[in-house]
Amino acid sequence: METKHSSSDSGSSMFLTGTILLANLDYSGLADYAFKAIIGGVIWMAFRVTGDYISERFKKK
């Protein structure tokens, strides 16, 4: 008896693995991390813009 493997077996396996991983995801922790990352990015951008402004100001003198 011959068995034929279809190409959807690997796709089905990836879908199942992704579903299991997403089911175990801590959404409140992820939202907290995203909030902290955004705040950190804003602070970094403010320092970067301030540093560029000060640098350009000293170059003109």
C-alpha cells in the first residue's frame, strides 16, 4: 500500500504550532512591553533631536 503525502502537511503543522504559541502568549505583558518600548523610543528620539540641535548650534559658532 502506497501512501501519498500532500504538501499541506507542513503548512498544517506550521499553523498548529503558531496557534499553540499564540494561545500561550501573555497579552497583558506584551501590551506592557509595547508601551514601555514606545515611551523609551520617544525619550531616545528627544535626546537625539536635542543632541543634533546642540551639535549644529556649536558648529555654526
